[in-house]
Amino acid sequence: MFEAVNLQLAAGQLLQIGGKNGAGKSSLLRILAGLARPDEGAVLWQHQPIDDSDFPQNLCFIGHLSGVQPQLTALEHLEFWQAAFGLQPADGYRVLATLGLAGLEDIPCQLLSAGQQRRVSLARLWLTQRLLWILDEPFTALDQSAIVLLQQKFTEHLSRGGAIILTTHQPLTQHFPEAQLLELAYRW
Amino acid sequence: MVMFKAAFVREWRLLARQKADWLNPLMFFLIVLTLFPLGIGAKPNLLAEIAPGIIWIAALLSVLLGAERLFKDDFRQGVLEQLVAADEPMLFYVLAKIISSWCSTALPLLLISPLIALLLGLDATAWLAVLLTLLLGTPLLNLLAALGAALTLSADKGGILLALLILPLYIPLLIFASAAVDNASLGLDYSGQLAVLSAMLCLALALVPLAVLKALKLNVG
């Protein structure tokens, strides 16, 4: 599916994967996240194949499926992920308020708009201590203010020595030092 | 353990909000059992004779009815994908799912079993045997149903496939459970059958959650 993909990501770096629809962005992300196996080649984490390293414990993956259960409220959703990630229970209300969801904490997510559901899904980024974020189209359905907010969060994460891999069709509005761009071409 | 509690609480919240998920199988069970006396007519002896088989077939069909939903939503919404990618302790998630599915689909069957006994003209000894076999057998039903649900997760119309896959595995359970109730209604000892049921349950408890885990990972990958 892919040909001559070679990339390296250091701490503090952001990698943006671009390309037309069907170019294989999401498939590449799934391989990088360890959800799919490459036919050839390898994915390394700190010079170790990802299967033999502590890679999964350092990974926060949010795919194009939001992971938000429509019947649960935003707060219940966060509660589950906090416990699942083994984090100290942070103040869910505060995180949701940061994301502009104040007052919507306890209504089922199915009643929220697509953009608000996306915000609930991305709220995990405010709770996780994990180093590598792999995000598939994180800006989908978000409004301008949320996109700015998310990019500020990216900057904060990168400055703490984290790394981010993301796919997006929108150009990033904020400047990230040492950002890399990988453009996938669609070929028959 | 944290994961177990979180997944368990989450599952109960979902069950509380999607009552159809556990009420429908229960209604199905009751309706099937009501149809038999109506269909067979006023033959109480015949009814009591075939009652063990009827109860068990209705029970395993109703568990099967509730099985498909078990992992489907989490798969569709991407929850499973995120759990697998982050290498969360998924075994606890699987256990929480199976235990809450037993509580929601099988426990109500145990609770209404006295009513069923009355409906089918079973006496107290036979009812006790029905209760005991259901107690030992339904967890096994739920375990195997969870395995089927996990295996058919990414199949589009998984429901029929699930039934075809899992129903044959229920045969030994059906044989021993109805034999136990038969013996009980004849006043014979049925501890042997109960012991076989317990052994099957122990084996499934040890192996099935691991198999479910593997199947989930295969489907996500």
C-alpha cells in the first residue's frame, strides 16, 4: 500500500500527514499506532520495535471514530477514560469548561452537536500524561475557537517534550517550530 | 481493578439508559414459555414432562438475543480501538462486560423461575433443579455468547452467524441441564449432572475471557 515511507519523530516535534482522500493517511496512522501490521518494514519506538517496547503505555490514539458513547454524558465519558488510563481523577468539570462545554456536562452526548461531541472526545488530551499523540483528523467538525484551543494544547504538549502525529486537510493556523509535513500521493 | 470498576459502572449506566437491551430478551423468554402451554393444549402431564427442555431452549435463545449488542457499540464508536491501541488492561474490561451481561440477561430469568414453574406445572423439587441448573448454566451461556459476539464483531449481519457459531456449543449444556431437571422430577439424584455443569463452567471461566480478548484484538487490528 505504501512505498518508501521513512520518517522519524523526535520529542517536541509535530508531524502532519497530508494527502488526498484515499491516499492512505488513516491506514498509515493505524500502522504507526500498532493497530495494523505493516507487510514490510517496521515501526520503532526508542529504537525498539513497538511490540517489544513500552510504546502502548506512551500512546494516546484518537482515530476518526470518536469513542464517545451516545447514551453517556460527557462527564461519565471522562470518568471512564480517567480510570482506564489510570490517572488521578482530575476535575472533569474544569476540563470540560476549558473546552467550552460548561453546563453540558450531564446531558447524554447524543444530544450534543457533532463539534461538541468531538470536543468531548478530545478532552482526553487534557487528562493524559502520555508522550505520543496520534490523532486522525482532530479538527473535523470543530469551530475556529476550538481549533485555536486545540493548537494551543499542542504547543503546550510539544514544549513538555511530547510528540504529535496528526492528519488534517486544513493547514495549521499556528506555527509549530520543527513541524514536519509528510505528503502522501495517491497512485494507481 | 480500577479498570474493572470503571467498565462495570459504565456498563450499568448504559443498561439503565438502554432498557430494551435487557428487557427484550426477558420478554422474549416469557412469551416463548407462554406459547408452549397454549400450543400444546390442556395436557398438564405432557407439559411437565417437556418443561425442562422448553425452559432451557428458551433461556439459551434469550441469552443469544442479548448477546450481539455486547461489544457492538464499543466497536462502532471506536472505544475498542482506543483501548487496544493504548494497551489497556482489556481482560478486566471483558470480565466486566460478561458479568454485567449475566446480571442483566440471566439473573432476571432466575428471579422469575418460580413463575415459570407454575406456568409449566412443575413441582417444587423440579423447580429447585431448574433453579440450580440455571444458576450453573447461565454463566456458561453468557461466556460462550460473549465469545460469539467478539468473533462476529466485524461481520455485517453478525446475528445469524453468531447463532450458528454458538448454538452447537450449547448442546452439552442443554443435555446435562435437562437431564438434571428430568431426574429431579422423577425424584432421582441429580448431583452428577450438576457436577458436570460446574466442571464445564470452571473450564469456560478460565479459558473464554482470554479467547474473547484475542478475538476483540483480531477484529480491531
